[in-house]
Amino acid sequence: MPRVICAGHLNWDVTLRVDALPDPDGEVSVNDRRAGGGGSAANVATGLSDLDVESALLGSVGDDEHGRAARAELRDRGVDVSHVVTDPDRETTTKYIVVESAGEVMVLGCPGANESFAAADLPGAALSSVDHLHMTSQHPETAARLAARAREQGVPVSFDPGRRIDDRAYGPALTSVDYLFLNDREAALALDAFDLTEQTLVLKHGPEGAEIRDGGRRVAHPGYPIDAVDTTGAGDAFAAGFIAAHAGGADDERALSVANACGALVSKVPGARTSLTWDDVEAFIGE
């Protein structure tokens, strides 16, 4: 069975559903409130486990109730959490995710322990035994060092830097990985600032689907029209689907189809995670 290590954030998410975001100095009612484990790396790891890919997480939490609950959720979903670090001096990072009626999100983050882990917290034996390393938002130096260590071991690396790409020094990591997952805004920033001709770009266009750019080669998939309920975690589900499909031997067109289906499935329900089994994906695609 393919094995993937996901490195990045493990959070406790509090999701608040509202009809519309408030105006400045305004107030709106919360229609629904849910809490549970989140974080981009943790979301990808659970998606991979659902899709029959053995996954492990490198991340960090505080020594508190939320950290223990988030770790237990991952373990229950089949994710190896033996590389999750506990920071006794910081609380588990909490993210408040406000979702309006069209499914768009706004995120408020409280600083915490989700970047307390370091590249050295992943043993060399664990890294050398995997088929793929997937990195999400984390401390830039940690990302760069993890990518370098993986390259030394001949392990392929993908990186989804996330919404903070414009205010973090991710250059050394961006230019040293094999695959970059970027939405339209992130791609515009990265392509303007860095030479990414050596990277395979996996570009997420939201409702317009996705494409792969690899040198002069382009492969595109139009995506699937849906009525989005909550787009939280859609990009993480997309990454999980893409990596799982490639791990199973799929070509790029098939991998994009699976990735778009996984992103759509998560967007159709509240929260950042849902079932992403192959039965679910193939039923959605119509196979």
C-alpha cells in the first residue's frame, strides 16, 4: 500500500454558519456551530486514509483537551499520529471559520502550537520509508528543510502553501519541490516572484475546475457544477484525491477528475471533512 506523510497544521476548528458576513460594527446571528479537528495537513491525511492510502501526520498540538481530541479523531480515521508533537507551553491552535450562505469562508486564527514541530521531529527512517511527502502551510524554514531531506532520500514532494503565501518566505520550499498546489491568487503571486519552471503546477480554479502545467504541457479538467454549502477544506480534499489517484497509477487527467470530485464532495457538506472513499468518489463521478 502506498504511504504518504503529510506535514503541516493540525488545529481545532470552530465553524460558525451565518446567512451573511456582518458589515463593520454590525452583528449577525449564528445559525449553526460545530467544533472538531482541522488543519490542512490533517485534512489531507484523513482524505488519503479514506482513499486507501496509508497516511501519517507530522504536526503539533498543545497538551490540552482539544489537542487530545484532534489526535484521537485522526487515529480513528486511520491516520498514523506517532509523529505528532505535543508542546506543553502552547495551547492547540484554534481557528474560527465563518461560513456564509453561498459557502464562502472567512478564517480567524488564534496563535498556538501548530508550528511547534520541526523537520528534525520526523525520523530519517520514517521519511525514507514513504512514497510521498505532502507539505501544507507551516514555518518556512521547516518546509524548506523537509523538502531538502526528502530530496536527499529521493522521495517526491508536493507543497500547498495556502493563503499566506504572500507574507511568508516560502521561496526555498516552492522552488525545491516536485508538485505545487496553488489556487488562482496564489499562482499569480508565486509565478510573479519565482522561477517555477522545474515544478509541476497543479492549479485549482474553483468552480472552473483545475489544470496541470508541466513545462509546455497542459492537462485540464472542467470540474463538477455543484451548489456549495461550505468550501472549507475543499483544497485539502482536492490534494488528497490527486495524490491518491497518482499513487494508484492514474494518469494526470484521471487524477484531476478524482481531485475535483473530492473537492466537490467536501464542498457539498458543512465542515472541512467528509467521507472520501473510492465508492463515494466513483458514485459522484458516475462510474
